[in-house]
Amino acid sequence: MNEKILVVDDEKGIVDMLRSYFEMSDYQVYTALNGEEALQKVSTHPDLVLLDINMKGLDGFTVCEKIREHISCPILFLTARGETADKIKGFHVGADDYIVKPFDIDELGARVAAHLRRENRRQEESLLNFFTDMVIDYSKREVTIYQTKVSLSRKEFDIVELLSENPGQVFERERIYESVWGLEGDGSSDTIMEHIRKIRSKFAAVTLHSYIDTVWGVGYKWVG
């Protein structure tokens, strides 16, 4: 598992209890006893934050707002304040859940696990792109059309990745070449024409949809 959890609470007893509980469940736990320390610990890039509201100095609402400027991971408020107005404010500043003290630690553990599962699914889905009859898995560097894998070379996939992540945007051949081969490449933009031809040929063997359109005199664009 080894997901990272940042626990923020000015009650050391609660911090120690939560650290022990989540470490026993194979999480990597970081702790902070006040808002200022919490902002410093954000540099650990936690996968989830458990955040108390009532703290001296920077309260949880303020910390949540500041954290949201840098990370998008789930933030769960832990607080004795159960009023509806506080809950609404908590969600407004960017919290994903609101857990009122005293809480059942096993229920808290289940909520943490559920939020992390949801976040993992979201991240996995963001690595996939779905088009008319095609699925591109950027993490596996695979293109599938009608459940048939299309075998692309490394540079061919790089071109498909660049164009498909920016559908409708026209790319000049020179810009594609620089993006895929880099400024130190020893070929020319004519190389792009040959690679595009091969990509289209491989797509055409499986589908009638071309996906890559030529914009005459300019370059190419992705049409999903």
C-alpha cells in the first residue's frame, strides 16, 4: 500500500493514536501539531490529509485553503465542531469529508481507504483517453482499436500522444519534430510526414476513422 497520510492536530494524543493505527495498516504517516508545521509537511506530497479545524495560530480552514493552492489530494476534516455552517464552510474551502469527534477509528480508517481508492481510480482514468473506437493508455503506451492493439514504434506513439492530448489543435511539422525528437534531433520535419503515413496505415488496417487530419500548408491535428 504505502500511501502517504499527513495527520494534523494540536492534540498530541490524537496524533500518536492515528499514526500508530495507520502505520499498522501499512500507510506512511507524517504528522504536524499546528497549521504552520502542516504547511511545511505538504512538501512530502501526501496522498491524503487528516486535518483538525480548531488549532491555535492557523486554523484548519486556513490551512486547507493554503494546501489547496498546491495539492489536490483528499482532505478530511477532523473536528469537534459539528454545526452545519462549519461543515458548509469546510467543503467550501476544499475539504472532501467532515468527521466529527469523537469518532470510531475503524470507521475513519474505512473512510480514508475509500477516499484513496476513489483518488486512485481518478488518476488511473486520467491516463486513459477514449475516442470513437479507440482507447489510448498513456501509462502503458498502448493504442487499442475495437479491442485490437495497434503496434506503434516509440516515436509513432509519441506523435499520437502529442496530438491526441490536444484534439483539434493544429501542430506544424517543425513543432511536432521538436516536441518528439527534441532540439538536438539530427533529422528534419520531413521525418514527421513519413511517421504520420505509417501511423495512418496502421490505423487504417483496423478502422475507417483516420484520427489524424492534414491541415494543408500548416501541419496536422487530431480528430477524435
